[in-house]
Amino acid sequence: MQLSLSLTEALWFLPFVAPICLWVIYSDLSRMKITNQANLALLGVFVIVGLLALPLDIYAWRLVHVVVVLALGFFFNIIGLMGAGDSKFLAAAAPYIALRDTPTVLLLLSVVTLIAIFTHRAAKKSALRDMAPDWVSWTNAEKFPMGLALGSTLILYLVMGLIWGA
């Protein structure tokens, strides 16, 4: 498998992105909320580190990804398909994804989402729930903490870049 994401990009971004994604995962599991601070941090890392990791033309095009995904995310939020935090996270994560890798990332997101749903539901009915009894995601039957899948997918994509990057 070959990704358009380069090894250099993955090496630059992963150490900064992984902690933010873990924060997103934790906050969505515990409070069913992906904070604006986390989304802005994720975007801020790209704005700063992207200048070092990418050629200027690619960097500029990747920033266009933010605008396009944000517009789509807001539309999906308005029609009730997606939460606002999820939409903003996707927009902040969009510039990390090489355009040609979009089908691979969508497939990865699908698989990770299925695993996340299964794992969350299993944990909810196990002794693991006792480790965090106050987490809102355990009791919210209407919504799933998509930050678990979204954050995990971005981390995994960057890790894949370390292995199969261009």
C-alpha cells in the first residue's frame, strides 16, 4: 500500500496531533463534547507545523480542505446528520489528509467507527465502565461519541504514513 502522505509529514505531525486527538477522544467519551479549543489546537498545529513539513503550494491547497470540509460539516450539522464538534474536528483534521488518500481515509474511518461502536458498547456493559462511572457517553443512548472514531482515525492515518508514506 502506498499513501500520498509522506514519511516526513507523518514524522512532523504525529507528535503534535496524537495528544490533541487523545484529548478529543477523552472529552467526547467523558462529556460527549469535542471542544473548540481542541479543534483550534489541531488547526493551529497544521498552520504552524505545516509550514515546515510541506511545500508552500501543497500547504496552501491543504488549507482549502479546511474551508470545504467545514462548509460540508455545517450543512450536515444543520440537517442533523452530524454534531457541531464532529464537523469542526473534521475541518481541523482535513488539511492533514493528502487529497489522493481520501478514499483510503474514508475506508479507515468506516472500519475504525465500527470497531469503536462495538468497543464502546462492550465497555459500557463491562467492568471497564466502573473505571469512569460518570462518563456521559455511557448513558447517552441517542448519540455515539464520534470523537473516539475520528481521533483514532487521524492518529492511525499518520501512523500509516510512517509505514507506507511516499
